[in-house]
Amino acid sequence: MELIGVDRELAEELAALAESEGCELAVLEFKSGTLRVVLDRPDGVTLDHCQRVSRQASPILDAADFGKGRYLLEVSSPGLDRPLYGPGDYERFAGQLVKVTMRDPEDGARKTVIGRLQEYRDGVVTLVEERASKKGPVIGRSFELPLTSIETARLEIEI
């Protein structure tokens, strides 16, 4: 779970709530007066999941005296072009097309590539590059990338 601006105890309560609804708490972020709760589950998050978690989260947040004033509670799914949050996502989405922004382990340069996620094992992601974001097609180059080199990774929507 990605945690930003929320204490661990409250995060654990909200994670347990999400779990009780058959979901995983992927992101919990409090920024600029908005508490963002991102739910995930293998077969997808529905509007009903978001509504139930939102209704049940409000009394938990009130009891914790969260926000010390007004705030907006936003409960959502990661979306079709969802970010990959951790090792479990890299394993789960093997075979999918992803857009990865990374620091090249060889020269330290920042690079964005679009490729097929082959596998994740022992902290290393294997990609087969299909195209670079600012160049023409680079098809078939396979490379291994330490997870620590990845700045962001998102699923690409395939049509």
C-alpha cells in the first residue's frame, strides 16, 4: 500500500475495511484537503465497492478526528491505465503492455519505454520493448530492470 500524509494506525483501519469488502487498499493519500482512497481487487473494483467503503470510512475518519476540519473523501479504483504499485502488481500483470519511466541502470539517464511485461522475479522486472515514447518502433529488445530503477509504471490501454 502506498501511504502519503496519513498515519499508519488509521491506514491499517481503512485497509481492514477495504478487505472486509473484498478489496485491497492500494493507495491512501491525504493532500491538498483530499483524502484519496484507491481500492483494488483482481476482478476489478465496482462503483458499489467504492460506495460501501466510502460510507463505512466516514465514521472511522470522524472517530479518528481526521483532517482537523473540512476535507474531501475520494474513493476510487485504479482505472484502466492503472499504476503498478509494487511487486504484486508486476507479477499480476505479466503479459500486459506497460509504460515505464525509469533511470537506465547503465547510464543513469531517465527513459520512458512501452513494452510487454514478461515477468517479475527477485526484485527484477523483465520487459520486451515494443516502442520508445519519443522514438520510432523498437520491437523485440528484451531487458531486465531492477524494480528500484523504476520511477513510474502504468498499464497501457490496448485497443
